[in-house]
Amino acid sequence: MLERHAELLEPLNGALTLDAGTGTGNVAELLVARGATVTGIDFCEPALEKCRWKVRQAEFHFGDLTQPPRVYTGVLRSRCPAPVLHLLRPSAQQLAVDEFFRVLKPGEWR
């Protein structure tokens, strides 16, 4: 399933990709291997420490899904097995999705 997430995003070499709710960086690792420039955000610092150790070519930040940084070619918004959005209040879920659209480059949606 992780491979399928990375495949569906179709990262191009150097494409700025946000892994929102990166967890321990399993998908981020696959995206970097495909040539993407990955920034992962998560609210779990111990998981982010694993990410930083496992995927040294990516950036990982403690963060809120409702305030992602920068502009990205693609946004991956779930991690397996459960989508990370279910952890947010309904109003925050909508705000997070709105922010994902805001930080995507115009015309991009994956």
C-alpha cells in the first residue's frame, strides 16, 4: 500500500512534496527514492526523530496539518493504514484540506 501511495503521487525529480502526517517516514522514504524533494510534518516528535534518522535527504518538522509551509507540487495526506485527517476535529479537517489546496502549485492536484 505504501508503494501505491508513492506511485499515485508520481513525483518528478526535485518536485517539492509534502508528506502530511508523515509518521515514521515510510512513504517519504519511497518518494525520495523516486526523486522527490520531501518535507514531512507530523505532531509526534518521536516519530519525526525516526524520520530524520531513516530519510536524511528529506526535511521533517513538528507541525500542524492546518498550517503547512511552502508551496508543493503534490501533497500526500494520509499514511497507512489510517488517514491522518481522522485525528482532527471536523472543523480542523476542513481547514487542513483547504490548506493542502492552498499550498499546491496552481493546476496541481494529486
